[in-house]
Amino acid sequence: MASSRLQNAFYWRRWGKETVVGAAALLIFLFALSATFDSWSEETDSDRPVVSDPDIVGLTLVRNAKDRGAVCLDGSLPGYHLQKGSGSGSNNWLLHIEGGGWCSSVASCSFRRTTALGSSDHMESQVVFSGILGHDPSQNPDFFNWNKVKIRYCDGGSLAGFVKSEVQNGTKLLFRGQLIWEAIMDELLSVGLANARQALLSGCSAGGLATLIHCDDFRGLLPQEATVKCLADAAFFVDEENVSGKRSMRSFYNDVVSLQGISRSLHKDCTSRKEPSQCFFPQQIVEKTKTPVFLVNPAYDFWQIQNILVPDNSDPYSKWRKCKLNIQNCDPDQIERLQGLPC
């Protein structure tokens, strides 16, 4: 989400001498009043009641995660934000897995560990819950009073990797996404998830892929009588040739899966017949998923157009440059190719 910037332009006009003097006196008075108020505020703030915003939710680091080896890329503790439910939603749970792409090399994962996507040391201590996580019933009528959890994403492998070694090519990196998933689930089960009557596991982008990978496992953790479903938002990444005839996304996924030891988290029936990188694609995962899944994807997936169909190295003469930035600039042949992409 991009933040808008407000720019203020100040236009000065000539004022009369009396007006200028009066304005200066007023400014001095306001400055003195402000200083007095600030001093009073510092002395009395501790006595004032703290007004909490229900949409601002603090970060919880997972207890005992380090003992289990369930750590972020840099070895820091994984975390989540939990807002407890109330009333009719007290025993209903909504879990949302944060997105943020993947890292496929030691270099890219090393950079990632210096960010919130690879280390809880860089995560915000508080986040705002909105949309499907919001508490306003007029904006979120279905889930406003459920127990809501935002799971932070700090492994770079859709919470699916596991490599015992801590050093990769001389660089300390810990690929423990699968263990992070298990540790977070165990902690949430201990604080009420085990008694869920209804539960929805959701995620966006790479978090949506994590949702698909763990959907059936999530169902298995909860009471048999509970209603459990999964929702993957903008996560149906396709295994398609790019405009140069190469499967660059499969090659990228192969690097991610190999580096992070993800194959053990994928469907064994798939990995016994196909390369593990192919089994990392949602089209292979959903074939074997038994839990109800709802897929949300735009008809024109901007990210997939730019990164799967027309990555930069597939278009050396920039024939697709204008088209992939704006669909209105596509010629008839390009439109036909876009319509054939199963997004």
C-alpha cells in the first residue's frame, strides 16, 4: 500500500506594518502557550487513561520456537498478531498468512533476512487490522468478532521449507518454514484454536500458496465437527511458458524448492511422479486438497503477466513493454496470448 504525500504551498503577500507586528506577537504567544502545554502534558500523561484502537494489534513472538528450531531466516523468533474474538465469534477463527514472494538463492535470502520478511527484528511491533481482519461489522460483517490472526512471513518459502544445516555456502541462513508453521499452530491451539467451531485459513500471494500447501493439515488439527475452509487470494501461480518459450517460473520455483528443502512439505503423490518444483504450483496442490478451497484471482493478474508470461529476460526487444504495463496498449495478438493464460 502506497502512502499519499500531501504537499502544501505557502504564498506570501505583502502585509501592512501593523499586521506583521501583530502576527509576530501572536506567534510568540502561541509558542509560549505550546511550550507550557507540552510541559504540563509530560507531567500528566502517565495519569491519563490509555485509549486503545481495536484495529491496532501487537506482535507476539512464538514461545519456545528457538528450542524447536522454528526460526526466521536470520534465526530470530517467528511471530503473529492475535485479536481475540467476542460474543458469537468467540469460538470462530480466521488466520491470515502474510505474503511477500520467495527467495531462491543465498544472495537473495541473505538480503531478505535484513528485512521484516526474513527477521522478526525488523517487523513492526504493531499492525493495523483491516479488511477481512477488521473489527467494524459494517465493513466486515462475516468475521468482525472472530478470533483473528495475522501470521508473519519470515522464511521466504511459503512456510514450507526445512533444512537442518544453518550455513549455506558460508552464509548463515535458516530455512525452517515448515517448523514455523507447526510452532505457530501449536501455540494457537493452546490459546483456543483447538476449540474452534468454524475456522478459515487464508493468505495472499506467497501466503496464499502457503495456505494451499497447509490447508488439509490445518483441517486435521481441528475438531472433526468444526467447519473448516481455506481461501487463497492472488495465489494461483501458473506453470506456463513465457513469450520466449521457456518456463522461467518453473525454473525459479526449482531453485526455491531445492535451496529450502520444500519437497518434503509437498504432496508425496505428486513428487513421486513429477519434479518437486512442479508440485509447488497451485494447480498440482489443489488436485489433492480435500478441504474446501476458495480461489480469488483477478482476470488480469498484473504480477503474473510481468513475471511469468513476460519476464524482462524473455523480451529483449521490449515488444511487450507497453502491453505488460497497460493492457490498453496491447495489440490483438498480445490480447489473444493474454486471454490464453489461465490466470
